[in-house]
Amino acid sequence: VVRTLGAPAARQLIDAMDFRVPAAALVKISELIGQIGDDETKRLAGEKLVEIETAMEVVDGPFIEWLKGEVRAAFEASDREVDDNYVALTASTTRERIITTGALPAMKHLASVDSVRARLMTIAMAAPPEGSPDGAVVAINNRRQTALMALEGNARSSELSQLLDLALNESNAINVRDYAFDRVGDIGDRAAIPRLWPLVINPSNEDLPKRLRWRGGELVLSLGGPDVVPEFFSKLPSDSGVEYEPQELEGYATQISQMTRQPTQVVENQLSAQEWYKRVIALRFIERRGSEADVSKM
């Protein structure tokens, strides 16, 4: 009906947004408003959604009390004894599920709204308090990850510094860092490159630093384009014993091969490089972008 009637009907959906609405329905309402609503409707809906999500997070607020009532009603309907501690635990777990499967995914459809984007960034930046139980740490980091996922395509250059702080902070969970890197890539701002070089030059053979070198290297190539390729080759660590996984070198070659303006000569020069990994990247690049005439070079 809303799709048929258009933007005026989408405006009416704002009144249906409430923390008691099932998670899937809240997501669908936001999706419809995001697709059909005018700018003012999106703004109002976004602000309403931020209010709902913020209310959900209040520890002893109306939302958690409503959930406790729902849990007690379910117990009574099944003639089971009501245990207050279990009710509280179930309500808390349910609240977290509704936030991560309802409120935050709903925000994705309205993340172009300033208030929504700001709230998602606030959630993403909120690290678990020191000394939190393991279960709470996992839940908070999953919420941060979901907030970063909801920002897809809507992060702005004004958030670049914060996103880099998230991605580069070793104390953050790797799932949070991964999606922060994704959002840095979405922004596409070359200003991020100087802060990524330390990842690229890291010669460590431990799994995480190698993974981050790969991630940082591909991001540098994506943001910098052909102009950054010579510097990229010069910064790859050449320490004796440094290890490169085949997938890492292939990832670099793939990223370079996808550039609109091909740095062909720069890459082909690596065929005669002293470092074996540079020659492998060049070979993989020619495999993707070369022709039969390049067989002799290989």
C-alpha cells in the first residue's frame, strides 16, 4: 500500500515506529521510508529511530521493563514458575538481540540522516568497559560491528579520523577493526594513506600482523590508485625471513589490475626486481592484464 501511495504514505509510517514493534517490522518500516520517503520524512524517521534505539539501551528503562513483562507472561502462559533472575537475564539477552537484529539494521536504511549516522558512530566507538565479563565484551563488540555494517555507503570524510582510530587500535576486537577498515575504504579519501603505511611496512610473520599488512596494503592501493604503486613496492618489507602468503601477493596484484589507469610499466619493472615477492606480484598482474605478447616477458 505504501509503495502504491508513495511519499505521503511513507510519512504515516513514522507513527508506527516504536520499541514494541517486532525487530523485522522495524527494519521493514525503515526500509520503506528510506526508499520512498522524502528528505524531511527520512529526517524525522531517523530521529525517531535514534530515540527508540537509545531508549532500548537504558538498563532499567521502559523497554527492558516491557520485555520483562513479556517474559513473565510467557512463563505464566505455560504454567512455569517465574524466576526473577531468569526473567531479568532473558530480557537482557532479548534486548541485545532486538538491538542487533532490529534497531541497528533499521538504521542502515536511514544512515544518510545526520542524527542516525552520528548515533551509529557513537555505538561503534564505545569499547567495552574495562573488567567487563567475557559475554558482555562479545555482545558489545557485536553491537559495534553491526553499527559499522549499518554505516555502509554513508560514512563521510568527517568520520575518517575516528574510523582509522577504530581500525588501527590494537585493543579493539578484530571484527570491529575489519568493518572499520571497510568504512575507511567506502570514504575513499587518500588522507587515510599515511596512517596505513605502518601496517604495510610491518615485517612480522605472526598471523594478525600479516593479515593487517594485507588489509592495509590493499586499502592503500585502492585509495591511492596508480600514483601510489611505486611507493607501495618500495615500502613492502624486505627483511630477511619475512613471509608472504600467496593470497596476500595475489590480492595486491588483483587490486592493481583493477585500477582504471594501469601502472603497467611500473609493475613490469618488478619482473627484474631482486625481491622474489615483487616478481610474483608482477607475474600475477600480467596474468590478469597482459596479452600473448607478454609471455616472453614472463
